[in-house]
Amino acid sequence: MSLTSSTPEDSARSASLAARSLAVLPVSSRNNALTTIHDALLSAKPTILEANAQDMSLATTASNDGSLSASLVKRLDLTRPGKYEDMLQGILDVRDLPDPIGQVSLRTLLDDGLELERVSCPIGVLLIIFEARPEVIANIAALAIKSGNAAILKGGKESTYSFEAISRVISEALETTEVPNGAIQLVKTRDVIDELLQLDRYIDLVIPRGGNELVRYVKEHTRILVMGHADGLCSVYLHSDADSEIAKKVVVDSKCDYPAACNAAETLLVHESVLGSVLPGVAEVLLQRGVSLLCDGKSKQVLGEKLPSDKAALLQDVGETDYDTEFLDLKIAVKTVPAIGAVNGTAYTTSSDPSLDLAISHINAHSSGHTDSIVTRSKEAAEYFMSAVDSAGVYWNASTRFADGMRYGFGTEVGISTNRIHSRGPVGLEGLTIYKYKIRGSGQVAGEYGAGKRAYKHEKLPL
Amino acid sequence: MSLTSSTPEDSARSASLAARSLAVLPVSSRNNALTTIHDALLSAKPTILEANAQDMSLATTASNDGSLSASLVKRLDLTRPGKYEDMLQGILDVRDLPDPIGQVSLRTLLDDGLELERVSCPIGVLLIIFEARPEVIANIAALAIKSGNAAILKGGKESTYSFEAISRVISEALETTEVPNGAIQLVKTRDVIDELLQLDRYIDLVIPRGGNELVRYVKEHTRILVMGHADGLCSVYLHSDADSEIAKKVVVDSKCDYPAACNAAETLLVHESVLGSVLPGVAEVLLQRGVSLLCDGKSKQVLGEKLPSDKAALLQDVGETDYDTEFLDLKIAVKTVPAIGAVNGTAYTTSSDPSLDLAISHINAHSSGHTDSIVTRSKEAAEYFMSAVDSAGVYWNASTRFADGMRYGFGTEVGISTNRIHSRGPVGLEGLTIYKYKIRGSGQVAGEYGAGKRAYKHEKLPL
């Protein structure tokens, strides 16, 4: 790892060269490097926490001035119980995952003695931009090394001291490993993000780890593919045959389990026929948990009749933009889906249930393509919903909060992608790979094949 | 299919809506639409050829003026033997390929009654920009429909009449199918490319089909992922133990089989130790076939001694930029790889053969990441070369000309990608898909899991 004060272009070029070498290192060498980093960070804990205290002191002052949010200060703090240990464990977890490199996904016998093989390989150079949390450096360095990618890391200025301390430890640790110097580039100079985002010659993928604002800024300023989601506007739809208990569990967890997360629900769609039966029970628990319910006319009216008057008094009117807002807070926008037997103007979907089509259309128009869930007893309705809703995660009778790399069993997560290209949903190590095609021949040439000449066999071979 | 004169934004929005519907159509409906298009284009052949004659007449005039290249006029011509039939057959070939949609690539039991599934689905909306060849409309419409994607097609102005005629036929044919109106948008208004390239809200992937200039222009003017290669600078490397006969076959085919193709070789790297043994035989055939050999000092000297003097007289000096030039012509740049036992300054690769590292470094620095081949008897050298060369295709004892979707057995090819994201190398229908995650539960919520609570099972299920 080099702590560079060179230009962004130098860093990127050097990372690009190092990536070539890293790409051919065996997994044992990559894993050994992770063990070494882990051990070094473990023994350097006091030094790193000292540096972190300097960041914390500056940040606390800034927070008292009001120039920094209290939540950012909290994210900076490496002394919070379990945080340092989690960072260390994360490195070992990544080390112990299966090697994502060298996986063969296709083998074809083109002709006798002429074999085609598709093999996973690293992408090349990743640019990772993150805001405050200093432990992200260690996680990302681990992910990059494990997947054979070089990485350029650019951290937020609030974590400068922690960042430098961690970097120095990782850098010294890597010196003793086979991972090439230069595979992890730490860019400390400020205001270089724009310049880095232009270096598509060297950088293959940008991963912004931070708030929505950062992700959006990055997406708007580069032509390099950005792995990240700009929004997490998730919905739960209670269908006409929704089970009351399941509805209650799924909606409450989707909204309340961690409201600031991108996989928390922001919109609750309710079939008109269950406004008076299923919704009141759901609403009561939500209100109990302190959730503001922003209701449309019909749902407010029915809830007003069904709920005790002290609860009913808490209901609010939904505003025009609420169905497009990621609240990240204890708020949920409620929308009634009309119960109808036939409908005009929804030419593009063709389920047997027009109300379901309306719910799907609303989601496709307003959700951010992150994760959406339907509560229904009908397998047919659920399967149609999951096919027609154009989101990375489409669930049946399950909380939107399951959208997460750990929960999916990927061990770790680079981020959650709402792109429709390369990688979608929770992105594990696999999302940091691409593939190449190898052909092993014995002197064959293309001119030998074709009309009146040799024919290709195109025989699928076992992987 | 709509022949639209609406704004690019209207087209894109409408394609985006139609994509939702197309995504849930069963494969039988998509296949039926392709049969219908095929039959309609078959019976409308006379009308379409008439329109094509109008384009040809304008183009021929322009060509005589010198304002249009003769090769472009040739590409316009739908009356060339077999061309119309190939276009028709191409539609049926695409129809008969396996459905790329709905393929399950991962199934995990998260917990009892809680299953995760990763299923392939369409990307959404493709923007296809192509230059002259009018038959591309039919091919691309077929690929888009088969893969469940909506497509916005923008053709070159030289093929306006043919394009409109083919479009009208496809449009009328689609009216009788289940593929929604709007799934294929034909943009006829001119100078709208820049505007389309800005519509990343609606368009998910851009596929430029045309010359390098078009591809480069598109890449420079959009933040949408572009599937295509800007260059095809391929190399063949003759290692120290290269077989003479294989070297001759592979180099000659790579260069001469179709010099204007992106998978033709432009650079020939030769290990110093075989300059006098293997290279002369190769050079002789190349010169016989009319190839100009642009040689560095050492290779020119040795060839000068070994070749008959009339042949030697044809050797040229390589220029500084020749190793970075895609000649697309009967020219090849020859470079000697020094025979050395140890080398300084190549810190990033670690084979047991420093000369091999030098060859690999040259390729990684100068090739376009398309396809590169090594000729060697050594399995070890070949495997190392294929791991370390960072290109979409890395071959051992085989012609670079195999880099092609048909030859790989993909049936059809959307293009060849030199991206390191999403899809690399020859891109078949699979490259027009992404995936979504489905979860089928029975009321599970994330809050039930974690330390001291339920644990995930993360059990791999059969596909």
C-alpha cells in the first residue's frame, strides 16, 4: 500500500500496473496478505485509537459549532463497543470466503483440440470514495485484495488522522506480503475526486460508500460505471387477500427495524378491500412504534373510523411528493389501491387482477428499483408481482429489510446496486469480478471453418 | 413497433413503459413475434428492395461525388447475393436460441420457508445506434424482443428509405402479436443522438453498431454503459519454443483471414531466439500474401539475412506509433522480445521467464484488451500468458480470429465488448440480461434474526 502524495493520475496509473500483478497471484498469497493486515491492525490498535481521538476531538468541536452532524461524529468513532473488533473480524471473514477468481462458468469444445473456457477474473482498478467511517478502509482493502483488484481509496476529510494511521499500518504490513506495492493507493490530497472521476483510462469501477448525496454527485460526474444506489425507496403492498398477521409483521419490520437504512420501506400500498380489515391492525402497531402515517383520503377515512380516536388523531395527510420521498425516518406514505374489476389505460401489464397491475405500476413509477414486497396468500399474484416489479429485490411475504449481502449469505457486501448493469442488489465479491475467454488450441485457424470446410462442434463440456 | 416522430424523450419514456410489459411476456409470445416479423419481411421483400434501390441511387451519386465511401455504399446494398436471406435466417436463428430470461443462477435456503432465488431478467431499454447496414434493424429488433428488452433504434441517414420500409413492415407485423406497441421505437428525426445519450433515466444500455468513430463518439457523450469496443488491436506472440508450422498458420490467419475485422492481428511479437528460425517462414508467407512487415531493428536485420533478397527488400521500418495502431489493413508491426535471463523494472509480473513478462507487458500496455494469442509448446508459459494478459480473449496456439459470437457457439452476437464491466468479449443474448433477487417467505422479518435470535441457514439449493 502506498501512501501517496503524487497526482491522481500517477496513483491511477500505478494502481493499473499493480492490478496486473495482483491478478496472477494465487489465492493463498492474497489470503496471507489479509491475515498479515489483520494481525498488524490488531497490534496497532492503541496507535490507531489515538489518531482516531484526534479526529473525534476536531469533529466534536465542529459538531458543537453546528458545522458537522452528530450522526457523522458517531460514525467516526472507532472506540464504540465492538467496532474495532468488527473491523478486524471483517478482514478474516473476507479471507475465508471462497476465491471469486478463476471460477469457470462456461466450457465449450469448439472442435477437437480446440477448447473455449470462460473464467472469472478481477475487473482491474476500483476507485472507492467514502465519507466518514474510517474502518471502511480496512474492509475495502480486504475486499479488493481478495478479489484481485487494485483499489484507489479516497476518504472523507473528517477521518484524516484515523485514515492515515490505519493506512500506515496496512502499508507496512503489505510490505512483507506478495501483494504488490501500489495495489492499494491511498489518495490523501484533497479536492481530487473530480480529477479521479475523469480517469476512465485507468479506473474501471467507482464505488461510493457514503450518503445518497455522495452517490448522486459521483454518478453525475463520471462516465465510469458507478456501483451504488442513489435511493432506497422501498414499498410494501398489502394485496386483497393479505394475511393480517403477516401484514403486521412485514410492514412493521420493513419500516421500524432500522428506518435510516436504504432497505427500509417508505411506502405502504393497500388494496381498498382490506383498508378496514388488515390495515387498522398494521396502523395501530406503527403508531405505537412512533411512525407517522401520511395517508391518502380513502385510507385516512377508513382508519379514522376503525382506530380509537386518540390514534386516529395522529393520522396525517399525504403530500404530493411523499410517494417519491425516501424518509429514512419513522414516516410512511400510505396509498389506497382501488378495488376494480377492469381498468383503462394500463395497457402494459396484463395480470388477471387490474388492482394488482395498479399497485405494480405505482411501484415501477415511484420506487427506486431497490426492494419491494407483496403480502398475499395467492401464489399467482405473488409470482406475477415478482416478475412485473422492476426492482433488484422482489419479495413475497417477507420484509424488505432482507435486502442485504450478509442476509443473502454473501458473507460480505460491497454495497447494494440499483443499476441494471453488471451487478444488481446486494453486491458481494462476485460483483468485483468479470471474466475472460481462454482458448486452448493446437494451431487451429478461423479460415479452416465455414461453408464447405470444417464445422464447429460447439459441444458443452462439464465445468 | 412505432414509427415515431415524437421527441427522443417521449420515445424513451414509451420504450421504458413497454419494457415492463415485454418483461413478463412468456417466451412463446416473444418467439411468435419473431416468426411473424420473419414472415412479413419475407413477403415484403420486393417493396423493401425498391426502397433500398432509392438509398442506393442516392448513395451511388454521393459516392461518385466522393462524399461517400464505396465500402459504405456496398454495406447499404440489400440485393447482394444471400444478404436478404441471411437477414431473414438471422431472425429465425435468434428465435430458436434458448430463452435467456428466467434462468435461475442461485438458490439459497435462508431459513425454513424463506428462499432466495436469483433469476435472469431483461435489462430494460436498449439504445441501438447503427450506421449504414439496413438489415441490422431486423437483427437488433429480433435480439431485443427475444431478450425481453425494449429498444430504441437510430439508423444512419444513408439507409433512410430501406430503414423506413423495413420498419413499416416490422411495425405492422408486431400489431398482430402480443409484443407491446412501443417496445421497439424507431427514431427517424435527425441529430437526436446527443439528446438520446442524455436520457439515462430511461435508457439502460447503449449499443453502437458501426465504425470505431461512432463507438468512440458515443462513449464520449454518455454516462450510460456503452457495449462495444473502440479498438481491436490484437497481438500474436511467438515464444522461444514456438512451433514453426503452428506459428505460420496462426499468424497468417490472424492477419490475413479478414484484415478489416477487429479480431485481426496488428502486432507480431517475436522472442529473440526464434527470429532466425521461426520468423522467416512466417514472414515469407505474410509477404507472399501482400502484407507489409513493419519491423524493429533486430527483426529487420535477422530477416534481411534469412530471406531471399527480393523479399528482404520489402521489409519496412516500424514507426513509433505503429504498435498502437489498428491498421485494419495488410500491415503488421513486428517487435522483438529480448531473450534475457533476468530483467529490471518489471516489478509487477513474476513468471519464471522474464522475456515472457516483457511480451505480456508490451501487450498490456499497447493492446486494446480485445484478443491476444501466444504460440508456444509450453503449457506453463501459455497458462501464465492467459492469466496475465488482461484482454477479453487470451489464446494459446489459436488464431485471434476466433473471437466471434458465432464461433464461440453463442448463435448470434450483439457485438464484442472490450469493457471490463457487465459483459466482455463476444456478447450474446446473455449480455442483454441482468438478474433480480426473489424471496419467497411466509411472514419472516429481519428483526427475528441476529445475535441471540434465529440464525440464517444459508443452505445452497439445487438450481
